[in-house]
Amino acid sequence: MKGLFFCLLVMSISGTSFAEEAKPVENTGKFHGNLVEKGTKIPVAGANLFLEPGGYTASTDEQGNFSIENIFPGTYRFIIVAISYKKIEDLSIVIKSGIELSQTYYLEPEKTGGFETVVEEARKAPDPGRQTLDREEIKKIPGTGGDPILAVQALPGVTPAPAGNGYFYARGSGPFDNVVFLDRVPVFLPLHFTGLDSTINPDLIQTLDFFAGGFEARFGDAMGAVIDMTSRNGRQDRFGAKINTSPVQMEGRVEGPVGKDSTLYLSGRKGLLEYYIPSSDEGTFIPVFNDYQAKFNHHFSDQNEISFLVFGSYDGFSFKSKKPNPRDPLLDNFNSAVSFHDQGITLKSILTPRLSSILTLFHDNNATHFNIGAIRSVDVDSDQLRLKEDLTYDLGKQYFAFGVEGGHANLAVDLFIPVPCPPSDPNCTFSNSIPKTAHLSEKAEGGDFYLADTLHLTPVFDLTLGGRLDYFGPTEARDLSPRISALYKFRKNQRIKASYGHYFEWPDRNGEFIEGYGTPGIGSSRSTHYVVGYEQDLNGGVDLDFQVYYKTMDFLFVPSAQPGMNFDNSGIGYAAGAEIFLRHKLTDRFFGWISYSYLQGRLKDDRQDWRISEYERPHTLTLVGSYQMNERWNMGGRWRYISGTPYTPLVDSSFNTATNQYDLVFGPVNSARLDATHQLDLRVEYKKVYNTWMMTYYLEIWNLYNHLNPAGVSYETNSQNKLVQKVQTLYEMIPFIGLMAEF
């Protein structure tokens, strides 16, 4: 054995000596170059290269570079073999004496245009209400235009608002009971006014976690749902660009490395509807919107990284009616402008192998201005600065999560507008309501902290005990929210989950706490969630998720029936339902799901007894599928059925000459329901890959079979000069054709 080691040592020394003494052979040539992925120009590392005849070989380095020296002149066959790329073996090169040949080769992936494989991070705590969408799924869901917020509407427990503006209801809660985060920064306005796009470029989103209810203690100030999005970093290999244009908007993106350990991402979008949207018989509607995003990321080490995120949006629109509104004439003309600008700095640190920290400092400036008619107006400006810290400590069988957040806001309010009409009073209109006046300029403080302890009690049972305390300075509210969740794995592929918790919401959505308009000192609204679910991993990458829930709502903000009060907390309600979610996981060729939701919702306030909730849609069925047919073609579809919107029927009307208004007689509140809505959305995509760039052509058709979906009721006069209700419908079939170039 010692002799063998000695021989190997001698051979190694001899080989080293020969290598050091080797010199370029005279009358030979050199061949060097670079291998990159076709279309993306990503370097191909570890590829094996062969020149035949002669037995010359080489491999590419991390940058895709290769070099072969001392090649005798002649014609050779060049062969390239790389894992996950198509083999190249029909190249012919000519080597000349004393000449260096340099060439770049573009390798085509074996599956161009397929979906990326997603490896989900292991969850440290049971989270019964969570559904996760990857960016590949978000981009391909038909009927959404690749938008993350619209993609959520295809998930169980979610019903889109009937106005077609992109807002949604979650398990019987209203659209303003939901909150949206991007990298821990709250998004002031998630959707543009058109409802066709969110204010965050989908290209920036890496993952989206959606919680329909029963969510963990780290989220607060929400009684409905939570959308928690994370952004991706810019490219690390090289600078790239993207240009995307459609009839709705145009966008541009630039990203790439800045130094060795830093990346930069820049994007912006501009709406195009303002330039060509036609006026209708109802009136002229002109929407204007744009948004921007920027992110800088730097890795100090494997344990520390910092990111700077900047994003903002502007929305403006005006409407001028061609037909007088016989019931609510002040709504004939209005205009609005809403903007926000956010900046966030996040430091992620692994302090020890068990202790991790995420520290975020963010600033938000938002402004809302609109005018209705000639004398109703709202001007609200808010500027806030907040700091939040989250710590996690992993002990193996126990997992702690702790977070604290605090900050202040400067608020300026100037408004002359009536309190919103309560749904329980159908005779109330914007025009016949007495406007309120409010002038406010003050500082407001707020903060919260939470603690959660996940106990892995047995190999099959996890229990999380947690809670949070929220403080809202303007009303001095202190809201304590206990949260409990559990997960029991009674078989390898089957799990039972459950959660319980209190969820509070501050009175700042519609200015309920503002003196003169709202009621100073009004309390927070509260909801209690009870959720039980069953999960099973089926064969072939298919998951089954079944959940039932019941949630109570009390201390709801409602326009007050009490003299001298504009709002109070007299509203109560409940929502109960069940959801089935059968999902085929994302693979290289297909993903899709079937989702069914059942809901019953009721509300009550001081004005009226129990009524059907305006957010109740008893049945929602959604089918989604996307298939990668080959390297270039992708096709997908979505079909959705939703029970009709409840409304209050008009029984009789007569014109009152003394008041110059109509006297109306209504039936019971929300006792009638519009017809169900249903539509089929289709998306077809063709991708052409060139050596240094890619072009994608796409066609998306919403409401393919042109079904006129009812959205609500309006009022018009008939031949007998009576006021009657007319069913309003949403858009007919809408085709979107777009081009996207990526460099």
C-alpha cells in the first residue's frame, strides 16, 4: 500500500513538472469562446466540449468560458454536451496555424418556455388558511393578465366585487377589510381604478401568500384576508431588459448586477386607455394610471443582506354623464386623483444558527383627492414613517416568533361630503344626505407587537399559541388578539388543521374617527374566526384541501342612527361557509385547480334587523388550467360561476312635486338577487427564442362567449314617469393582444 502511494506521489510530481515545463506547440492554433443560454444569455457552466478527431476536450467555467490550446491545423467536428440543454454535434470548425479562433455559442434548453419547478419552503408553524401562488402560476392564470391581485380571485373563499374594479370579498368580509403587503410594506392602493391591473408590476413578484382567514399573529388591522407578497431580486449574471405592450398599458424593465454582490431592478408602467377609450351612451369615463418600482439588493455575506425597495402609483379618472341621474343627480359628474409613494429598507440577518432577524424601516406618502358635482369634495394627505422588527428562534421542537412595530403619521384632512348611506336604508342617496365638514391636521401614533410559540409536541402534532396587541393613537384603542392554530398529521399524506383567533380593524379605512365627519373615540371593529380543515396529498402531484369556517363580527362601523353621532359600533354579523380546493401542483407542463366555495352571511345594525349581507354569494365555482403544449405554445383557460348579487327591490315610485324628488317604496333590504354571473377566459401564448433575446406574442380573451354578467341596478324613468330599476351589466367580450420582448 505504501508503494502504491509512493508511485502515485511520483506520478503527481512528475505530471506537475511536465505541466510547468509545457510550452505552446509550434504550428498549432487556439480555440476559445463562451456558452450561453439561447434567449436569456445566462452562462452555461459545466458543459463538456469535444473536438474530433484528435481527442481535444474542455469544460466551461462558471462564466461559460472555455479554451482549447495546441490544436493542430485542420477541420474538426465540434460537439457540445450540457445537462438540461440540447446536444450540439453538427458544428464544423477550421483551425489555422498561429490563429486564435473565438466564438460564442447559444444553447437551447431541452424545455424552452416550460414552467419553473417550485420548491416550497418548509413551514415552521401550522397555517390552515394559507394558499401560495408562485410567479409562474400568476403569469399564466387566464382572466388576470398575469396580475397577482386578480389571480387571488381564482382561489377558494374569494368572490370578486360586482363592479368589475378588481376588489374582492373574502369569506363574507368587505373589500376594505383586507390588507396587502409587499416585502412587509403595506400597499395603500392595491389596484388601479380600471380594475385591470394591480399597482405592483407582476414581474417583480416572486411569491404570493394568501390568507382567507384564520391567519397568524404577525398580521393585524384586518378582519378579512391578507395578501403577503415577496419581491424578487434583479438578475445576477448580466443586465437584461423587457418591453411589454398591450391595448391596456405599456411597460419597461431593466435589471442586472451592480458590482459583485449587488443587483438592481427598475420598472415602470403607463396606462393607455386614456388615449382611445370611447364614450358610451351613459357618459365619458377617462382613466389615467401609471406606476413604478425599483429595488436594490446587496449581500454582505451568507448571513446578512439588505434591500432598498421603492414603489408608487398614480390614478386619476373623470366621469361626465350624458344622461341625468333621476335618483342621485350629484353623481352625474365626478373626478378623482389617488397616489402613493413608498420606500422601504429591509435588513435580513442570521444572527446565530437558531436566531434570525428581519428589520424594516418604511415611509409612505399617500394622497386622495376627489370632487363630486360642484360642491362635494375630499382632500386627504397622509405621511407616515414606521419601523418593524421580526425575530424567530428555532429550538427544533419549539419555534418562537416575535415582532414589534411602531411609528407615527402626519394627517391632513379637508372634506365636505355626507356619511356613506347605510345598506339598511335604501331611501338614502348621496344627493339627499346632509354633507359633513371636517378640517384636520394632526399627528397620529400607532404600534403593535406579537408573540407566537409553535410547539412540535409529537412527530405528528404541532400547536401554535400566540397573540398580538395593537394600539391606535387617534382613538387610544388597545386591542388584544389571541390566536391559536394546530396541525395533526394522522397519516403520511393526510392532515387535519384548525385555527381560532380575534381580529381587529382600526377606524381609519373611511375616516370613521375624524371629528366633524366621523365619531371621535369610536372603537375598533372585531371579528372572531373559527376554521377547521382537512388536507390530503393525492397521487400525481394533486392536493386536496377542504375547510369549513364560522366567523362572527361585532362592533362594526356603521352610519349611526343616534342623534349627534355620525358613526358608531352597532353593527354585528356572521359568515359561515365551506371550501373545496383540488389542485394540481405546478409542473413543467401543467398546473390547474378546481375550487368551490359556499357562503352564508348576515348583518344587522340599529336601523334594521338581520338582513342578507351585501357580500354574500352562496356559490362560487372556479376551474383553472394552463398547459405547455410544446416549446413555444402555451394555452390556458378559466371558467367561473358566481351566485348573483343581493339587492333591495323597488316596489313603487311617484314623483313628489313639492320636493321635486321621487318618493320610493322598497321591499325588504337585500331580499332580491340578480342572476348568477359566469364567464370563460382564455389565454394563448407563443414564444419565439432568438440567440440573444425572446419575443412573446399573447392573446387573452375575457368572457369568451360574451355573456352579459349583471353587476348591479341603476334607476331610470319609464313612460309613466315612474322610477324603475334597471340591471347594469359588466363588460362584454374583451380581447387583449400583446407583445413582450425580453433581452
